[in-house]
Amino acid sequence: MTNFGQLFKQMWSQKWKYLYLIFLINLFAVVFISVFALITKNYNLFFFYSTDHDLGHFWQSNFINLTMLFDLAFCATMCWQNEKINTSQTRHLIPVDDRKIYIANITSSLIACGVFFFLQQVVNTILLIPTQGMQSLAYVFQGFGLYPRTFPGITNSSQTSFIFYWFFIVLIILSIYFFVSLINFVSKIISDELPFKSTLWIRLLIIAVLVITGVYLASIILPHLENFIDAKQRTLQIYDPVWLDDIFLVGINIIVGLLDLWLVKKWIEPKIVNR
């Protein structure tokens, strides 16, 4: 019987090559933008701009934007890889419960996102050395609310809440993975149960309907959560109650994650085995 560690290594070997590839593209984008700005003296480049016309201040103003752009690209790539593995026939050659494979798959993607983000911050730290010096590493993490110190021009993060911000990011990534898997599983089940032959366009239509429904429900629920936080903020005497968001996301992740595991065991695994 394959244990969880062996499963994780198998999943990680598939995720690592995409981490390496997208990080190289990230590095190329940094070098290209830097060289282009230095040669042309143009520091207003599409989504990236700076009022100070020097490279150090340019990256100080734009490192967050570039980081988030590639984070989204990498997260989307991991979602694609997750679902490719979740619905793969070859994974059933492994003598292990499919739910364990699913958990190893999600865990490896979560760790990959963490490693990718850390590598990005190493690059960002180097970019900010000309303007921040020895404080560049702290400045980079503070820019994302992930360091308990403050710097001019960056929103304050309290000594206690920054831990909840780290947890918040982890929960957001997990919620994206779980939701994408849920949409993929449900759309597959619906398309397989249709009385007529399903095509790619029908599958895409089902996915679109499910995504729109999910976004609509979130647009209803989230404002109520924000109103609750605003109402309780003064009573709780907390300036940034991100821990309330964490509790909400924990609940959502548990519900959606358990639903995914149930669908894997009840519907997805039997369907793939019977192909």
C-alpha cells in the first residue's frame, strides 16, 4: 500500500516542473521590464508605473503587482494540474484510496504555491535593496501584510494579526482548489448523466452556469459577512478582524473539501474505473 509520503512525492514531481517554468518566466519578466525601463527611461509601462523615474523606486511601487500577476498564473496552473490528476485513469493504477490521492494532490499544490511565493520574495528583496537596504526583506513581506512591522507608505499590520494574514492566504488558496475541484466534479457528473451525448461545449456551458451560480451566492454571503464584521468591530475592539474571515473560510473549506472527498469516492472513482 502506497503511503501518503510516497503519494506526495509523486504529485510533487509533477508540480515542480511547472513551478520551475513559471518562475523562470517571472525572472525573465523582471529582467525584461528592468532593461526596457533603463534603456527607454520610460517608467509607465501598462499596469506598472512610478512617479519617481529610477529603477529602484519603480520596483518599490510595482513589485506587489507583478508578484500577484504571476501568483494568479501559477495558481491557475496548479488548478489545471490538480484536475488533470483528479480525473486521470492512470492514477487508479496506484493501489490506494482515491481520497488519499486527492488530499496528496491538493497538499502538493499548496506547498508548491508556498515555495513559488517564497522564491518571488527572494527576487523582490534583491530588487528593493537599492531603496530599502537591509530592510528590503521585511519591506517585501510587509507589503503583503505578512510582517509585523511598518514602513512609510505601507498599511500597518498589528503584531498579532499578521499571523492571521498568513493563515488567510493559505485558506484562500485551499478554497480556490476545493471550489475548482467541486465545479469540475459536479460538471462531469451532470454531463455524464445527461440523456444525450455530452460534448465539450455542453461541459463548458455547465461549468459556466456553476461558476456564475457560485459567484452569485458568494456576492450575497460576503456582504453579510462584511456587515457582521463592521458591526462587531467596535465591540471586539479589533482594527482588522481578519481572524473572522479565517473562521468563515475554515468552515467553507471543511464543507467543500468534505463534499469533494465524497464525490471522489461516490462518483468520480467508479466512473473512471468503468471507462
